[in-house]
Amino acid sequence: MGPRLGPLIVTSVLARARPDSDGAKLATSKPRGVLAKRIGDSKKLVAFDDSTLGEAWARAIVARAAKARAEREPSAGASPYVGPLTPADLLAAVALDSDATLRSPCPSHHVDLCWGSEGEAFTADEKAVAACAKDLDRLEARGLDVLGVRVAIVCTRKLNDAVDAGLSRFDVDLHTMERLALAAREEAGDHIYAHCGKVGGFGFYGERFGPLAGRLYTVLCEGRARSEYQIAGIGRLAFLRDADDSHLIVGLASLVGKWARDHLMRRIVRWHRSHVPDAPEASGYHDPVSSRFIAATALVRKELRVDPRCFERTSIGKKDAATAKSAGR
């Protein structure tokens, strides 16, 4: 069961393993030692009210990628890259889609419901960012070079549109992973080996492909713990149970994704609090605080004509139940 409020976030980290090293093994193993304190399942390492670690990782990876790009493509007289100056800059740097694309479904009278950035500031201090940067250096020294991070954002409106099209959350989640895999393949310039968290505990993915539909693929294995495919022109995609906890590279993506979702959810809360100051700090998940938040802000949404499809997620199950109830009247 996904959250009630806020966007679906799917995140990828692109890394290159040096052939003569244990980089590939490192990427697909559980973090050990000092790395285990800063990389792993985001649900275990950070809470909704503290996504500082994910922010620090995002800032460190973006700065590292920019530095590498500047070294490959030096520009005479260019100033040293100092990294994103605001959370909005950071989000733009990691987002898979452009700002214009992300805002395109928004009603003009409440676009700031999700995209208002006034008053935002980083919460991770420079010490935390430096610690993550040092960890990235450690990984590179062991043969795993982290090249970048991408965050795919699927807003509530698009999730509800997908339901209308007959797509489940599983479908949207899977198709978004496929988009990230295609982007990684393009950026890498070579075949990739994508390690993904299991979507909904499913074992069979090929017949549900979206962006990858139509490509030739070979089933390498399909089961409860692991489902893996060789896809023509792309490489290998493996869907793994508990990958956030058991695969360093997936855990790292999980942390950055958690920061992005929490940050975007805080925007939604902040917009409502500008009209209802005592509205609770909601996570958007299925919990009592989020339920109170929805109830406390219902009137202002009605008064300001907030499109309900932009606020709370529905599902195929909810839609079918509502249709059945309507038909029974």
C-alpha cells in the first residue's frame, strides 16, 4: 500500500565498476563498516522528520558528477562548481524530467501546491556532505565509481490519470523504473546491469513492461526473491527482494529518493499551512496524523478550488469500489 498523499518517487544511482576490482561485488553487497552507518534501507536509517542523510548524499553525488564533467570538458575561465545553492536547485539537478514537464499537469491557480520553494533551505551541514563525499572516494578506491543519481517524480495527478487508464501502482512503479534504466543506458553509453527493488512482491515482470515493451528479452530467472531479464540493447534488469538493505547501490538510491519524497511532501504541507497554520506535519502515509491533516485542510482546498486529483491518490480498487457503490444506488 503506497502513501495517500504526495508523489511516487523512483530513484536510480549510476555507477561504473572497474573490471580489475571488487567494485561490482561491492555494489551488490550489504554495506559494511563505516558505510553501513550512511548507506542502507532508508526506512531503517532515516525518518520522515529527518532526511538530512539523503540530502547530503544527493549533494555529494551531484557535486562529484559536476566536477568530473568539468574535468572532461574544461572551460577557460570557468569558476569552480560549488554545488546546488538551494533544495530547488538540487531537485532540478537530479530530476529525470525537466521542470516544465513536471509542472505541465498542474492547474495554474495552484501550481505552488507542489512547486512552491519559498523559504526552503538545506538541512544537512557541510560536515555531513563532506562525509558522504569521502565515502564516494572510498568506493572509487575500491573500484566503484558513482557517476550520478536520477530521481523520477510521478505526481498525484499523473498517478490518478494512470488509474483511469487501467494501470495499477505496480505498473506505474515498474514503468518508471524502466524509464530510469533507459536513461542510465543512454548516459552510460554501454549496456547496464540494473539492480532494482522488487515491485509489490511480484515474480513476473516481462509481460507488464511499458517503455521496454516490444524489445526482445530473455528470462534469466523469475521467482519470489529474484526476477532477472536480459534485454536487447539495454543489458540486464534484476528485480530483487529487500534490495534496499542487501545491495549498497540500491540502498544509496533509496536514501536520495526518501529525501526527494519528504522534501516534496513538505511543500504540500507548507502550502496548506499558509492557509491553515495549525495543520499537522503530515508524512502523507496511511497514519493518523495524515488523516488529521486531510480533514483539517479540506475546507481550504474546497475554497481555493484545489483539484482533488492533485491531492489524494486513488487506486484501481478504490475506483472499482466507488463505481460499484454508485451503480448500486
